[in-house]
Amino acid sequence: MDVTFQNLQKSFDGRKVLDIEQGLIKSGSRTAIIGPNGAGKSTLLRIIAGLEQADSGALSYGDSATFPRMDITMVFQKPYLISTTVEKNIAYPMKLRGYDPAVIERRTNELMEELNLTGLRKQKAWKLSGGETQKAALARALSFQPKLLLLDEPTANIDPSTTAEIEKMLLSIGAAKDDTTTTRSAKEGSPKAGAPKDMKESGASKNKQTSGQKEMPDAGQKGAQGAGQGTTIVLITHNLAQAKRVCDEVMMLHEGKLVEAGPCEKILLDPQMQETRRFVEGELLI
């Protein structure tokens, strides 16, 4: 989903930490938010996540100003897992949303396999290493195929091998989008002109509504196409190399303002604004 914001302002103890006239996170993009410490990156992400309220301004998700509580999730730099096993942590969001038990088991198995967590299925969350915890948190976040995934420096404190696994998963989400859209359109088709609206529903959909349990869209697909179709990713990172590897869009923040935004290659290789250029070149912005 698109995320748009206008005249977004936020202050803490009388100090303005965010002051953005307008911004757009494109639907289906992998957008990196970069900038020095204190630029307002985490504040912006928390406002988008509904964890903070802006003092003023407008924030829209798709065509609605309503917060999409069931379609959005966030993974913190130090994620919190519930006090149970890895598999139950991953399954938890799907249980909350009423998915069919068979779908939950299949989806959980897929994500554990993709993130190399299968051997830790019965491991208690508090016994995991930092990298294992981060992977379990990402698997849990992706379990219900959110429309918007927010990540606050998810690889800041973990080893290169685990970082590579997480980046591979994020890239696989993007790789699946075009194919998924085509597949769904072909499957769904469109009702004939003049047909009643309820003809759009398949028999499976009607049975699903009757049982009260949800099916995962394309849940049986494995690999990249099972990861998170149609998911927009917003990633805070201080690692510019990671932004280049993973993201296709970049937003540069400095002193609470959105300095520059656009395609990753353009912003990181040929920035137009002085602040962005200095930051990309490794200067300290104070």
C-alpha cells in the first residue's frame, strides 16, 4: 500500500524532531530511510506504525486515513518474542487473525525453512541468539503477509551470515510481487458485465466465511512467492551498502526534515542535495 504524509510534525519536550511537508512511500517498494542520528527516522517509523501520534499533519494508507491495524507490522532493532517456542511465535499472528490451522502449519513451516529456523522449531524464545531472535521476529512479521512491513535497523547487531539470510528474504519479497499480481489476476478473472456482485465470490470464499476461518492467499506457494506478496517494506538503516543491496527507494532525513527522496541508485550515487551528498560521502552531519 502507498503511505503518504503531509505537514507531519512531532515534538518532544518542546523540541521539534519531525517536520515533513510531504512524503510518499510507494506501494510495493522497498524503501530505505537514511540519515544521521537524531534525524527523526525512528520517530517517523513509529508514527507510521501507530506507536506515536503526530502533533499535526495527515497520514494516509492507500486511499484511507484509517490505520490498517490488521495489515501492518513492525520489527524492532531489539525484537520482542513471546515466551514460547519459535514455531508458536511465528504462528501467533495467524491465530489472532483466524487462519485455518492447516494453513498456519504450512505457512510456519515455509518460513522456518526459508530463514533456516527449522532446527529451532521447539527452541524457547529466550534461548535464541541475537541473530536467531531477529530471524524469528521477521518470520513472525511475515507470517500473515502484511501489506506494510516496517523494520528498524533489523541487522544492526547481528553477524554477516544472518544479515545475508535476512536480506535474501527481503529481496525475495520484492521478486515475488510482479508474478503474484499476474497470477492472482489470472486466477480471479472478472465478473461479466451486469453480473451481481456476489458472483465474484468463489465457493471456497463462501465456505471460508461460513467456517469463520481464513485461507492464506497463495499459501501453498514456496520460496520467494510464499514470503510476502504485495508487501511494502520500509527499512531504517545506517548501512548504505545494505540500502543499495536491498532497497529500490531512499528517503534522506536530516534535522527532522525530508531532504531528498527517490530511486536508490539516483539518491546514493548522484544526490542532488548537499546534506545527502555529505552523508553519502561519510561526513558527520551535526
